[in-house]
Amino acid sequence: MSDQEKVPYKDGEGFCSFNFINKPAMIIGIPFGIFMTGIFLLVFVGFGLFFTVGFISAVIAVALILLALTTVKLLCENDPNALKFLKYRIKGYFHKKKHKGKFYHSSVNDIGSRKNGDSTQKTIERKKISQN
């Protein structure tokens, strides 16, 4: 092992690790953006409702926001990318509803996509024949 590959750490020497690249920034187990949004809502909605409507409505609003933050924390407990996975599942569900269950394969070259090694021109001709 050469000297360039060694990286000094507090404990001694080790190797660079890129395990952190795929993980979102988290505060107390909640992704940073959602945490900051929750704190913002807690402060402004809590104080706003407290001074305009009353104590009970402020407590209910704060409790709902804390419940939402706790739910996000539980979702991200084992997998920090769980919210991305959930987002794609929800997008897929609505896409399936929109297209009534018919999923079509799409690729970069959709207009004349190749099938089984055929040339683009043969695929375009096959589509024209099938449309007639």
C-alpha cells in the first residue's frame, strides 16, 4: 500500500470511504429539509394560532406537526432513502391510475427504438405498416 492511499484519521490510518454520498443530511433521524420545514411550521403555525384563535387550536396544530415529524423519523429509521422509495412508489401508483394500468417501456430513443437488434429504419417501417 502506497503512502497516497493512506488517509490519516483520529484513530490512526484508514481508507477513504464514499458510503456517505447516497445518504441525505439528517437531524435526529429526520431529513434536514423536512426537519427545518417542521420547525418553521411549529413556530409560525403554533404562535399564529395561539394569538389568533386560542391555546387549544395551537396545541392541536403542534401535535399534528409533531406526529408528522415522528412518522417521517420512523420511516427513515432503518433506511435514510425510504422517502425517495416512497415517492417513486406513489408516482408509479398515480402513473398506473392515469394510464389505466398500461405501462409502456420508454427509452432515450423512443421514436424508433430498436427491438431485438433491428435497425431503427425497420422499426419505423414496422410501425407504419401496423398503423395502416
